[in-house]
Amino acid sequence: MSSTELRRTALDALHRSLGATMTDFAGWDMPLRYGSERDEHNAVRTKAGLFDLSHMGEITVTGPQASRFLDHALVGNIGTVKTGRARYTMICREDGGILDDLIVYRLDDTEGGSPRYLVVANASNAQVVLDALVERSAGFDAEVRDDRDAYALLAVQGPESSGILQSLTDTDLEGLKYYAGQPGTVAGVPALVARTGYTGEDGFELFVKPEHAVELWQALTKAGEGAGLVPCGLSCRDTLRLEAGMPLYGNELSASLTPFDAGFGRVVKFEKEGDFVGRAALAEAAARAERTPPRTLVGLVAEGRRVPRAGYAVVAGGEVIGEVTSGAPSPTLGRPIAMAYVDGAYAEPGTAGVGVDIRGSHEPYEVVALPFYKREK
């Protein structure tokens, strides 16, 4: 794909003015880093970072039967999500394979009194999710609307994020729970203020109209000057989510895995009313996982300095026992880390004799429980 075909966010010119290194990510021209990835990562862990996430896919679902429709289309129990709250869930194929992992926000009802939801999909899967929802809405009194161009999405993440944001908004951030979102005003800009994120730190995601993105970014930058806020790119977002043990679609999650294969069976709610897409296959997958546990997602910490990458074989006793899904140097731990699916016999933290085949050399790794990093509350 040539650079002329890449989609650009409303903050594109601003990123370039800040000297960002840009990269093609899921068809979008996105900032990879502004300076040092390590410095950006550490800023989020100790102070605060500001991200442009406008490449994410927003889909609005409304209508009298919106709740019933989403309960049918997704594996979670969406009908029980209260207004102002959000839920992590997945959309699966009929055969149980994961199409994407999603966050669904229950917004205020429409003027006609119908439920209104905002479904946020990964950038790489936004069209797939949209097409699946449109197809699955047949027979339901519900409307599925592509709102990808209606929103820019900014995230402030890190221990100082609450103080920085509170200086710009009347929204009571102290009272805003994790996985909650409510309409408010930030620096005079109307926004959906959500306490969600993908870094393992406290933080907020701000959904605004694209035409307000630049002024909001500048206001947040100014408010964060004394608190150590820095602009952050996709590179440190990846190392932050890896340390926090958060899955990435295309790495830990894929259409060839069911939620039970991926260790996320808890998101599938068989107890909800009515049928849902993939129910029968997922019930089989759950039973299969009970009988023969699938490979388990574990953490690996290097004893040396060599960095494992996605696709590298995990080995023990000369046998391949698994595969790395994500790997990177960990700025917080000071050593390379990885997430990997391994055979159950090797999944116990502290299991000895496990290595990663890095270009023919079996490098020793310690098996650890996920996440690698958990913030102090």
C-alpha cells in the first residue's frame, strides 16, 4: 500500500510537527514514536502519556432491540451493562473463532428511549466487525452505524492522568469507575470521558469530534507540562500492554482460536437469554478445554539479553512445546519478556528447562504468571 492511500487522523499534521516517526498500522499513518520509546514507556509508568488512538473503529448501535441484538451478535451479556458503564467482550464466528475483542459502552438512551451502545473494535478488524454486525442485525429492530469518521480518540494514561484531566473538566473523575464512561466537557470540548485503557495504568480515553482533536491535544499537553506528560506512539503502547499481560488481536487472539483456547473463556456468557452466534461451537470448545486443557498463555522472562519475537518456537528437552505470540525488551523489568502459548505441562510458573529458539540457539527463559507488571492501587 502506498503512503498516499494511508488514512490519516485529525492529528496527523500535529504529529509531524512534533517530529514523530510515522508507520503504516492497519491502513492508517500512525505515530510509532516521537523520541525514545523507553522514555515514552517510562513516562506512562511513572507520570503520564498522551496517545492518538483515532484509528480504532467506532460503531454505534441503537434501536428498541439493540440490547437483544448485541446479546445475539456478541459472546458477552451486553443486556446487563448499565448506562454509563463499559464491558470487555468478543465477537466470534459461528465456529467459535475470535473475530475481534471489543469494548462496548452503554451510552445514554436515544431521545426516543431506545438503548444506545458504542462498540469499539481494533483498527485492523473494524470493517470485519462492522460487516458482521450489519449481517447479524437482520430480524432485529436495531440500527448499526459506521461512526469511524465521527470520532477522534485521545488517551491520557499514567498515574498523573487523573490530575491532568481533572484540571480541564467538570466530570467527577474520582467518582468515575474503571470501565465507565460518561458525557462531559474537556477544555470546552464535548467528549465521552471513559476510564479505560490498554497500558496497565490508570487512565482515560476521550472520544471527541475530529474537528476538536487538535485543540484538545494542545490543552492536555499544556495542562500536563508540570506533571511530566509526554506524547506517546504505538511502540510504547505495545510494550506497556505486553507488560500488563493484555492480549493483542493478531498475536494472542485470532480467528483460529476460540476464547477458551486463548484462556478468555470467562467472557463467554452461556447463561444469557437466547441464542448467540457461535454458542454451540463454544460450548464444545468449553467441554474440550475441560477434558484436554489447550495450550496456556504464559509469561516468559529472559535470563539473557536476546529478544524473542512472535512466531518463535518455545522449546523444552529438545521438543517444541509452544510458540511466542508477543515479545519485546521490558523497560520496567529491564529484561526481554514474551507471551507464549505453551503445553499445559510447562505452564506452571517456575517450570525449569524452558527456552526460546532464537535463530537456532535455545535461549533460557523463566515461566511466570501474567501479568508481568501490576500497578499499585
